[in-house]
Amino acid sequence: FGTCSWLSSDKIVAAVVPSGLKDSTPPERPEVPSGPYVQLHESTTSNQSRTYPDLLKDEFDCGLFEHYTSSSLVSVTLSTGEVKPFGSESKIYTRMSHSPDRKYLIVSYIERPFSFAVPCGRFPKRVELWSAEGEKIKEIAYLPLAEDIPIAFNSCRKGPRNIQWRDDKPSELVYTVACDEGDP
């Protein structure tokens, strides 16, 4: 996950442990299960799927995942040490990337619903355009949970991917969309 991005020669945006987290305790596993563990896959199509080790197994794992991966964004002025909140709330931020003219940032984060069948890189993700002051300007993409990516070589998730800044323009985005909906 992204940890910092330079806004100027003296200022960075950084992902930090949310305030109050060090005083809070992680969720505790209930002593008695709330019921039997049943995993049901209701799909109208039958697709093969890969097997992944170390996936989330239950809501307790989801709580731990959120507890340990959530971060807050702050702007830090390096010459003075001044730290200010950047953005509004703690989320599971995965990327911060400034535009070549340093006026904007691409900020992405993952959100619920999590999955017990795929790793976190396939969880629902939002990609947003933010100002250099930490204000959301526009949602660039919402990528829903991707449990249906085919296992064929070169398969990918549906929707925009590889969203990045053009190096030869001040603040212009480019991205790729698979014309075959990710199934080559």
C-alpha cells in the first residue's frame, strides 16, 4: 500500500496510523461461534477459480483486516514539522500519486464488502481525484468486488485499470480498459 507522495520539495502526503488506534484494542474473537461456518457461492455462471492461501475466513478476520490496514492521510511540511489532516476519514488507502504539476492526487482505497474467496487486491476499490489541499474533486472509478476474473492467462478485472498520470502533461490521466471485459 502507498505510504507517501511528494507535493513539493518541502511537503509530503503520508498514510499514518489513525489517531486513537494505539489506544484501541483489536477486535477479539468471540469465545463461542455465532453459528455454523457456511460459505455459499451463488452464481449464474460456473467458472473455475484459483485457490489462494491465507484469505479472510470470517467477519472476525474482516474486523482485524480493517483494524490493522486502515490509515489516515496527513500532510507534513518537512522544514517546520507541521502535520495537518489531509482528507476526512480513515480508510484502507492503497495509493496516493501526485500529478506532474503537483496540483492533484489520485487516491485509491478498498472498502467493504470483503471476500472470503479472493485476496484483498480484488476487493471493491474506489479511485478518486483529489486536490493538493486534500479535497475530493471527482470519483474516477468504482471497481466492484472481482470474484469472477477468469483463470486464463492475461485475464483481468472489468473496468478501468492502471490509472496513472501522463508524464508529458501537467495533469492528465490515462488508463486501460479491456475490450473483452477481462476475458481474453
